[in-house]
Amino acid sequence: MGNVLGAAPIRILIVEDNRDICENIAAYLEKHRYVMDFAYDGISAMYLALTNPYDVIVLDLMLPGMDGLSFCQKLRTDAKLETPVLMLTARDTLDDKLKGFEAGMLAIRNYMRDCRRCTNAVTAKPTTC
């Protein structure tokens, strides 16, 4: 699924501290011509989220500087941003999912098996969490 001719590209912030995983995500998503920025810790991610307009944020839970749950809570409560957040993580227990939803995340995907489902969620461009 690519972008409609003349339509603005979908802008995605990928927040993941493992650069190999970032490369895998980028290789998969660039086929769809998305514009991607990367942050490797929660603090850099917050700076990018506050200074750039993103259509969606793909976020890992375990990050240096600020974990993914704290990032999402601050994004919602302090910054008042409603950018959709998809949690892409290896942690996918029911408790992890519930904490993610409580923090304001839209969806939780296991990056080991759900890259296509994550792309479908990004393409849908949801407007609220």
C-alpha cells in the first residue's frame, strides 16, 4: 500500500533503542514510502514528538532515559498531543497491554510476529486513542 499520488506522505516516529530492530522496521515500512524519523531513547523521542508533526508514533516499552509508558503518559497529559501511538514490543503479556492502553496507546503489537499488522494500523491513520 503506497501513498495516493499527490497526497502528503505519512510521517512516523519510530522509538526503539535496538538499532537492528529499527533497521528491520525501516526496511519493511520504506516499501510504503512513509517518512520516518528515529529516536533511540525516550527523551530524544519526546523532543522529536514535540517539535515535529507525526501521523503516528511506533514505540517500544523498554527505553533508556524514559520508558515507553512514561513517554506516552507525558505525551497525553503534559504535552496534550493526541498523535496515535502503537506499542511495538517483545513484552506482550495481558498486564503489559493493559498498562499500554491505560497510558494512551492505541494498539500493542509484538515486533517478533506482527510487523504486517503494525503496518496496517499505521496505514489506517487513526485520529484518536
